[in-house]
Amino acid sequence: MRPTPATVLNPAMDRATIVQILIETPTGIADADAIAAVDGVDMLAVGANDLTAELGIPGQYDHPLVRDAVASVAEACKRHGIPLMLGGIGDPALFASLATLGVCPLHLTGMDTDLLHSAARTRVETITAAYGETS
């Protein structure tokens, strides 16, 4: 790190910043074209977990409403030349079927839950190995 004048730093930081808008509601899906058109928006993402809850079909990622929503946002992204990311779908086959609609290859699904569960399991195994099982 070194002191950098704002006239140099600010444009560099602007170029390095990605603005991603997360869409998780039917209203967001309906407004995807207008959102994608906003100057400075670099990509859109559909959050499938919250979207299915908002649609009244929690966890039903293979539901036609989800496919229609992804297709709609993908079209908006194509019109505005920005990528679409899809998060929350861990089933590779289902993700692949939705990816054909125009989803970029960046996969973000279950990371937080997987990492927390893995860390907790490791901690329990470490404690159990050190102190034995307790009841």
C-alpha cells in the first residue's frame, strides 16, 4: 500500500468494482429489464431460494415459474449485454437445464451453508478426538 492521489485511485477503484443486483422477488423479475438498463450495473443475479419462497413455491427449483423467471431475466441481461448469475440451486442437472437459458458459468450455491457446516463438523471432530465423546 502507498498513498495514491484520488484522481488516480478513484478511477482505478471504479474499474475494479462490480455492481451486481440480486433479484429475488416477482417485482424484481418484472423490472429486470429496467434494472439491467441502469448505468453502472455490471450483472444481475437471481437468488432462487428467496425467489421460490416469494413465489409461494419454496424449494421447488424445477417449477415452471422459476424457469420463466430465469428466462425473463436472462433476456433482459442479453438485451443490455450483461451477465446473469443464478444462485441457490445445488442440483447440477437442474442448474445445467436453467443455464441453457443464458446463465453465466459462475456458480454460487450453498457456499455459506456448506462452509458453516463443514467448519462446525471439523470443530466437533477435533473436540471429540481431543476429549472423547461426551453425553
